[in-house]
Amino acid sequence: MIKSLNSKAFSTSNIFGFIICVIAAYFLFPSNFEMAIYPIQSSEYLWASLDPSWVSGLNYMSIKNLIWGKDVVFTLGPLSYLTTRVGWGHEKIGFVLFDLFCFLNFVIVFFTSYLKSKNKLVTSIFIFATAIVLPPYLGSLYAFVLLSFLLFWIKESLDNRNHVAYLFQTIILVLLFYVKFNTGLISFVLFFSAIIYKLIFKKEKPLFLILYCLLPLIVIYFTAIPLHVDIPNYIKYATYIVSGYNDIMYLERSVSDRHLFALIGLLIPTGILFYKIIKDGKTAWARNIFILFLFSVSGYVLFKQSFVRADEGHMREFYYCILLMVFCITDFHLKLENKYKYGMLITLIVIPFYFVNKMDPNAFAFKEKMAKTGYADGLKNFTSTSGFKLFPNNNQLPDNIKNAIGNSTIDTYPWNTQLLLENKLNFAPRPVFQSYTVYTPELEEKNFELYSSDKAPKFVLYDFGSIDDRYPLFDEPKLNLFLATNYTCKDTLVLNNRLNLLLEKTNDKKIKLVQTKEYAMYMDSPLIPKEGVYYKVFLYRNLLGDFVSLINHAPEISLAVATKDGNARHYKTSKGLLESGLFGTQHITTTNDFKDFMAKNNNEQRTILAYYFKPKTASLFKDKIRVIEYKITQ
């Protein structure tokens, strides 16, 4: 950008362009300084407490100085509060620096493109389109905004040794690593790929590249201590969550116009980049192919993030972010040589506008983007507790329950941790503190180890539930087995018309699983459970199944539970959950059933005759599965 300014730096066109870029960046500056935490509204749906609980829970864990990767396992990290905008327990300087950094990046990204453009009107329209389509509250979108900035700075550093570009890349890499690990992981792949590209094709001195390569790693290492991060375990367990998410968190939806036009939105810049490779030929083939690689990987990640879960909120993320990502990594809008490119650019802009307007009732929000008094007032009045508004609330537990708990430690199953905060209880979270995210055996073992130690909570507030029609008992099978063995039902209560159990730890029996058998059986064979036996089941995808998992999501697997009353209940499951294990000869469907299970009050009609494992598409799996049996001992 500095080189571009050397010539006619203060021309009318440049001054006008700079004003345009500052206005566009101003649109994207936060309208409010922080987001407050409010009591959870009463709802008959258990999932209504899920998102508020992880938001407040992450701040609570930061306040308690818990170690990320050891005491806390989540894909969001210790700096995620910068994107959730929840200031409880934090200092305002962090928000200010982050907001100014993002504002500066927007201005530089927009103005650099404007200066280089031979179609300044078109580029100006593209800038405003990008600023308008993004929402006033970015929230989780910040991960893709930062990734887009990274793409821009990588592109800026490809042709020369740009120290400023590497400084910005370092800051962005560190932010992404501590804000949202899965996006941070991809960002390091792109960053290291750029280093390798320059080493091979630009013949830069290895010493400089090594220093640039080490800089973000050094910063991460030295910031891990004040941020309370166990780096190896932070990476290890966050990776398990990322891999498990793809296996179970998808929503099976028919292909819609949202999917189709998202693909078109990716294919247009991809096609133009391919055309550039062919047109430029040998003169810039390596650079053009690498730019295509950067966009392909980033676009793939954006598409997967948006369409694996495939609910309205996630799908909107694609249409919010695609223009910024294209703007940052491609430069075809800088020089439109023919009407076809004009048509493609117009199509690329229209698609997000149409779907954001269709999917977001508050689309574009010009008034909110212009008004920044909320930010100024929030900054002026901010304290580390100014956004903590949990009291008073209508979610108070009965006095006898709170008196029984007293100051003892308490956890909750499956995820309503905010209820404990609203009742000022001594919340002692397990590492993966919401059961629906315990996707893999390693994550399950992490929670089980804590409960098997002297750090196990004295009480657990228990509600038998899950999401996406999964079997709640097998979201955390070993933990549920531990609860049934070492806890007793102290009391019961009804919350939002749902029975809850107050479980109290009354035993300290160490559960051991002793392997007794290992065998293979055909996929369609029944697994007939035996009392006192724990099973780990291994299904194997074939190459086609792995390919489908890579480009879309893991092939769907159903767990069928056949009972003596003649019914067969089907649940959504995954490879990871089945490898975590299953047990039991009683089919548990309600919290009261779990209470009976703990008390060993068996119901003949709920007796399980067999478990069946049924992939929706059997051709994506191998014919045989592996089963390991363990005797449950104490």
C-alpha cells in the first residue's frame, strides 16, 4: 500500500477512495461495546439453555483461572470473549485493541485494493457491498473475518519481503489460535504453505523465512502462561472436538437453493482464478496456482462450517463472509477486461445480498451500522461486571435444594451450567463441560478421569437429554456409568416441566474396564447386551465413505435399540460415540428411568434385546465391525 501511495498520493481520486474505505470500515466497527449476560428465559426446550451456558461458562472459567487444554476443553479459547463480546471478568483494553486492529485491517484491505484498481467505481461498489452484507454484530464471524485478513496479508507478502505483512500475519495467527482453534489450525496451514512457496519459488533467504515462521510460535509460547493455556493439550483435545464435530453435529437436510448458490458463489472466483492461470501461462503459474490453493482451502472451510450443521444461523455465515473472503484473496475486480467478468462480479455480489435478505430478518441494518453511541457509552461505563446481569432472575432452585448443596461443588448434566451461576452455586465443571460435545473416546476419557479423581463434584444436577435425537445415556457413557455407581439421588425437582435429579456423591468406587473379548461381526448382526459388560464398537468407512466425509460430513449412522415390548427406537450416533462405548440392558428414555436405573429398579418391558448399527448408506462402510467387550469391575 505504501508503494502505491508514492505516486499521486494526495490526488482527488485517492482522497475520495480513502474516505470511501474509512466509511466502509466504520460500518463494520462494533455498534455496542459489550454484550451482557442475561438470565435464561423459561422454555420447554432443553436446548434453549445450551448456547447461553457455554457463553457464560467460558467467561466463568477464565475468571477461575482454569487451564485451557487441561481443565477446559473447547474449540473456543481464552480470547474468544473478544468475539462473543462478553466482558464479564475481562478488561476493556482487550476489546479496544481488538476493535482498532480489525478496523485498521478493513481500511488497509479496502484502500489497498482501491489504489491498485483500474476500475475504481467497480471496486468501490464491491467495498460497500462487502461492508453492507456483513452484519453489525459479527460474533462468531470474526473467525472468518480474521482468516480473510490473513489471506490478504499472505498475498501481500508473496512477491517481496514485507515486514509489515508478516507482523499482521503474526498477530492474526495468534488471535485465531486463542479465539477459535479450528480456524486457527487452518490459518497455520495456509501460513506455513506460503513460507514453503516463497522458499521454493522466490528463492528467499531461508534465515528470514525461518524467523518469520517462528515468530507466531514464539508469541504463542510466551502468551500461553498469562492466558492459562496448556499448549500441547489445548491443541490435542481441540483437534478431537474438530474431528468429532464432522461425525455427529451435521443436520441431514435435502439440498436446497442455499446449497446450490453457495457452490455457485465458490465456483465463480474459482473459475476466474483458473482462467488467470491459463491466461498468464508460465509467467506467473506458481503464484496463480498458490492463490487458487489459498482460496480453495479457505472457501472449503467456510462452506463446511456453514453447511455441515446446515441450520439457518450457520448457513447465513457463508453468505455474510463470502464477499470479504473473495475480496481479500482475489484481485479480478481490479481489472475487468470484458463483459463476462462484469457479469460474474455482479452475480457474485447479488447472491449474498439475496440470501442474507432472505434469511436474516434484520438484514443490512443501516441505522445500527451508522450509530456508534452504544459503543461509546459502553466503553465509558464498562467494568468487569457491567455486563453481568444474571440477577435478579426467575430461575431460582427450591430452597431445600440450595440448602442441601450449600457451598459444596456441583456440576450439571447435560449442559445447563448457567443455571448454577444464576443460583450462585459452587460450579465445578468437567473439562468438556457440555455433554453434546463429548464426541470421541479421548474426550469421554478426559471427563471420566476428572470424576474418578478427588476433584469430582459433590453434587450433579441431572437432566436426561441430548440434541439431534441422540441417545443421552451414550453421549457420555462412562460418566453415566460412574454416576450410577457412585452417586445417589438426593432429591428431585421440576424445572420448566422437566424432572431433574440432584445427585450426591456417596461412594468412591473406581470403575475399571477389564477386556474379556474381541471379535468381528457383520454390520447387520445384532449386539445382544449382557449385564455388567461394557462394549466398544468400531465401524470402518471405506475410501468412498472417507471421501464423502471429507467433502460433506460423515455418513449417517443410526443406533437401533430393540426392547422386549416389541419396539425399536432409532438414535443418531457416530463412529466416535460408538467407540466411546455403550452398556446396559435397560432402555432409558426419561430422567425418571435413569433414577430407576441408579436404584436398580428394572422394568421388564424396557429390557434391551439387542443393539443394531445401521448406516444410512451401507456402501460407504466395510461389511464387518469390531467389538471389544469389557467386564465392568470396581
